[in-house]
Amino acid sequence: MYSTIEDPIRDMQSLRRWMRDLEEDEGLRIVGRAKGIKGGGFLFVGVHQGKYRVNVCDRIKDRKKRGYSAGKGGMYHQFDSFVEVWSFVRPMIRRPVQAWVY
């Protein structure tokens, strides 16, 4: 079960398990290392009507808040299965893993 606050995920095995078992009211935010995306990007993964949806967007440093925020827009991708989405996302995950379930 998840909480209404983002819970951290710190290893690939846990991230893989969370992604495989995502429900429609859950989502993942993952720090990426996507080429051509500012700051390596954020990867947002969710499930809608049985399909996985991934948004890859810029990861912008906010000096005032001393943190990062997601850029607007991004690239959206949709996948029919866990195997497809994991194959797409896995190479873009920054190591060590920094991810959160919400």
C-alpha cells in the first residue's frame, strides 16, 4: 500500500516491483539520465485503462527551493505491457536509483 506522501524507492529491484504492480491511482517519479533531456529528466510512470504511460520531461534545478522541478510538456509514450515499459524505462534510470511512489 502507498501513502499520500511520496515514498522513496532506492533500488532497482523495488522499483521494478512497484512498476509491475502499479494501480491506476498510483504513479512513479524517477530521476533519469535521458539523453537530450535537461538534467537527465524525470520519468513519470502511471497506468491508465490498463496501459502504462510514461512522460519524460526536463529536470530543472530550482536554486531558490534548493531542489528540482519537472519541466512542462515532455515526451509521452504508451505501452501495453510491463515488459515493454520496463525495457523502455530501464536504460534511462539514473544510478543510484532515486525514485518515489505517489
